[in-house]
Amino acid sequence: MVPSIISGCGSGGEGADGTGGSPGAGGLAGAGGMASAGGSGGSGSAGPGASNLANIGALGAPDANGMMLPDGFTSRIVAQAGQEPLSGSGYVWHGAPDGGATFRTDSGGWIYVSNSEAIPGGVGALEFDASGELVGARSILDGSIINCAGGPTPWGTWLSCEEVAAGRVFECDPTGQTPGVARPALGIFKHEAATYEPNNHHLYLTEDDSNGRFYRFVPDAMTPDGFADLSAGRLEVALVMPDDSVVWLPVPDPEATGGTLTRDQVPESTAFDGGEGIWYQNGIVYFSTKGDTTIWAYDVAAAQISVLYDAATAANPILTGVDNVTMTCCGDVLVAEDGGDMQVVAILASGELKPLFQVVGHDASEVTGPAFDPSGTRLYFSSQRGTFAGFTLSEGITFEITGPFHI
């Protein structure tokens, strides 16, 4: 099983995880010796050839689900908090759905995983067959709290991040066949999201705090399948120099056993105001900081950081409340809004901003967990609090939008 990373557009087959179609390492076996959850073809198998976002039109009137969509797109609700996604299954969808990703299955279908940013938290999974019909629903992680975002690995697991002071990262099997495993070597802090960089086998992580940091995990060893062993390694924190180059400094006590928060252990490191979603593609790590409404781009090879979008200086600042991030095959950066207009807005490769949809009547909510299916024609996401008028951890609606995102 491998994540449904969208590749194409002459990218040489390298998607967000850079696997380029190699076989999946299977389950958690690539990160600590656990049993395989099954393997399938990598991200280079049949999928979209090019992004079509530049050709998508304006948003229309709200549909029956309260979704403003361009022509040619439709929406459906696939899960709702407190209800069974599959009637009679006995499994109830979680409240406060947050970060998510999709994973291919051997049968030609896929699994969409979704964090629960609640107490208790955890991770739920929806399984679809090759035709897009929902055929399974289950929990894949229990015993955690405030699971915010995370990230897929190229060996087919989901990293689920706890957004609390003593937050952990759990590695989860999307099929639920093996229990989730805590990975404390990735640090104990207010985790938000994570992304895997395949050339150096480093993991990059964000921290959701107004004085948060941008982290990198360097593994001590590789697994037999050729991926980073997440059980041991060196946690580093970014120091941005005046010329925008980045120096990585070791965090002395990644598990904060001495009582000092990781973000305070290296005083000269650079603070980032509310780290949120993060995604790697074609040599660049993109991540958002909600406190200053900025999308950053870190060039791994050059060790340079730059601003891709800043609402304070943008000529067309329609994107606000920047949060979860995903990408198309051609480098369009999709950013979900926490509040704002309740949109997902694409920053096209040309620099143009384009709203892809807007959720109406969910004014106290946020858009979370955007992820494409393997074909690139379905986009999954949640409205974390749904139509509830205030703050709640027990509501939430998960949607599927179908249309020509890719061609």
C-alpha cells in the first residue's frame, strides 16, 4: 500500500514522496519492523497526466450540500460525525475531523484516513472500491488526543500528529491490520503536520504555536526497504539567516524529558507563527503559518527559504486563515482555510490564486484534510465543525468533490 501521491506534468515521476512508481514497502514494516499491511504499485501507476486547475471557472451557487463549485464539479457527503458511514457496520465517524490522506489498495480502490482533533482523538478510515463506492469504515488509531494534521509516508503509513504540549507522532496502518505506534524520536511538542523528503530521507515537521518552530528529523539508520527508520535519529530545528539560508541545529532533548520545551531549547532558532500544513514535492517543502497568513517554500538542495504567498503583501489577498496543504501533479499548492471564506484556494504554478470551492453556512468551521484520490479527479476534505454555530469537538462533515481537477 502506498500513498496516493499525484505525479505527472513532466516531473520525472517524482511526487510528494518521490517514490516514482516503486513498490510500496507495505504497512509499518518500513518503519520499525511491524507486519506489512500489503503492498501495491507506487505513485507512478495510472493517474492524471496534468493539472487542469488553470482552466477551471468561477464558483457557482451553492448545491444541496452547501458547496459552491465550478461547472463540471459535484459534491457528496461521505461521512458525518456521530453517524455510521456504512449503515449497520457499528462504526461511528469521529468528531472534529482534521488532517487526511489517501492510500491505494491492492483491489484498485483507495483508503482516505482522517484525524480526529478531539478528546479522545484518534484516526478513522474510509475505504472505497475502484468505482468510488464506500465499502469499509474503521478506526485505525485509538488512545491519542487532539490529532491535528500529519502526513503520508512513501512506504504506505499515515503519521498522525497530536497538537498538545506533550504531543506525539503516531505511525498508523491505513488498513487497521496493525496498531498505531508512537514515534517519540520525532519529538515531543505541539505537533501539526509532517512530510517526507525522499532524496535524503529526512522528515520535516511543523509546530502549531505562535512561537513554534520548523523541524527536521534525520534518521540514524535506514530500513531494509530503503526508507528512514523513524524509531531513532536526530531532531533538528531551523535557524533562518539574514540571506534566507537555513542552518539546521540539533535539539538537545527531543522528548523534553528535562522539562524544557523543544522550541525553547535552541534560543537562536527561528520562530514561525503557528505552523500548519506541510507538503514536499520536487525538491521543495511547502508549509503554512496561520498566525501571519504565509505560505513558505524551503528549497532542500539550496537550503534556502522563501515566501510563496503572504496575505499582507499579496496583490490579490483572497486566501486567509491558511491551514492544511496538498498539491496537484504540476506544482499547484492547494491551501485549506481555517475560517476565512471556508474555501480551498489553489496557488497555481503561475502564481495566480484560484478558489476551487467554498462551503456555505459553516461559518464557525474550518476546511481540513484535503487529499486527492489516485486518479486526481476526487478531492476529499472535511468541514471540521460543520454547521454548528460555535466551537465543538463532536461535529464535522467529510465530503468528496468530483470533477476535472486533473486531465
